[in-house]
Amino acid sequence: MQSHPKAEIEDMLQHISDVSLRQDVHSIVSGGLTGLMLKQKLAAELSTPVEIDVNLLSTEFAFDHRPMFEYFNRLSAGSLLIMAWEQTRQSHTHDPMWEFLRHCRNAAAHNGVFTFAKREPKRAATWHGTSILPSLEGHILFPDPPARGFIGPGDVLNLLADIEAALL
């Protein structure tokens, strides 16, 4: 990649009137990193867009990222379990793998905690040699350090892939 002479870059930067944009462009041509160049907003269809302070958000994320990752995993993996269960209603059986999915889905729908109805699990709920037993009542589904979860977010993808393979 050909670089421009320093004087040429300085001349170009002097013609950018917005100070923030000038700093971002300087960072780019110097091979550095920049922030976002435009204000970020959450779109709204029925009201006004909501501005997001990306710098504040990124600072919070950089200094205290663990809760965001943990919540994101629980929310995204849990939502995937719930949606997969709902989308496959016509295919459900009492096979141990389906029962495993059912109980993981129920835990996801109960704030990520195993919450059994009376006499549950009624049938074998097993996947990859691991069973869901009544003793899991009150235990968390996904890791929430320092507590270990019953399964990890990656297990959700593998479980759903195994179920898909069984359906084909």
C-alpha cells in the first residue's frame, strides 16, 4: 500500500472542519483505530429514535464486560432453545433427546433455572450421556461464574444440530 506524504495528509486534514471527524480521519490514515463517526440511534417506528452514547457504552463494556457476556449468552442461547422447541412442535416425541430439549427449554423460559412440575422429569431426558434428573431443581442452565451451568451456549447449537440430524 502506498502512503501519502505527511504534508499532503496534513493539508487534507486542515480542510476538514469538524474536529471529531478530523481526529477520526487522522487516526485512519495513521493506521490507528477510530470510534464510530456518526451518532448512533435506536430506530423507532412509533416515536422518536433513541440516541446511544457509544463511548460510554464501550467504556462500560471494556471495564465490566463479564455481566454483559453472561447475560447475552443466557438470553441468546435460551431464546434459541425456546424458539427451536416452538418451531418443531409437530416433530416432538418422547425420545430422550427431545425430552432433554424440552427440559432445557423450560429452564430457559424460567429465567435460566430448572423448575420442574410435580413428578418431572417423567421420562428419560438424556443427551451425550448426561441426564436431566429431579435433583436439578433450582440449578442454573447456563454458566454464571463462579457457578457452573448445566450446559454451555455451544451445547445448545450441538443439541439442535443433533435433533436436526435425527429429523432428516
